Amino acid sequence: MDTVQIIILSVISLMLVLLAVVILTGKGDGFIAGYNTAKEEERKQFNMKRLRAVVAVMILFTVAFVWFAALIDDTVAILLGVLPVLLIGYFAGIVIANTWCKKK
């Protein structure tokens, strides 16, 4: 990986980390997909502290795996190793957001 790629990846990673912080502080609820377009009755069904935490962890999970994939620099290893773990992580995040984050 050359210097330009490292700089670009660093800038994108920094923006995503800042987005995670904004969401965790409660100022970025509009950035949560689906929540920003939901009706008020649907919004009341969610525990926002939990939902913010799940979304922030998913963003940080993405940043970590993008850096991991960039450091591997082997397409086959990325497709067979990193990508399935990333997809399973996203699936788990979606399930957690729709179960643990819902108010009972």
C-alpha cells in the first residue's frame, strides 16, 4: 500500500470514527438508516442508547476490517476470510438492533 492510499484510508477512517462519536453522543440520530425516516410511533419502540451503541460499534467494526483488509493486500484472503466475517458481523448487528434495542 502506497502513501496516497494510506492517507485516503486514514481520512475516511477518521471521518467514520467521528461519525461514531457523533452518534454515541446523541447528536447524530438522523444518520441512523431507517430511524431518520421512521414515524414517531416507530421511533418510540427503540431504546436509543442501545441503538446508538450498536450503530457506533458497527461503524468501528467496519473501520477495523477495512484496515485489516488493506494490510492483508491479498484479494483471495480478503474474499475468503475477511468478507465473510464482515458480513456475519453486519448480520449480527442488524439482528441485535432489531431485538436488544427494542423496548419491551
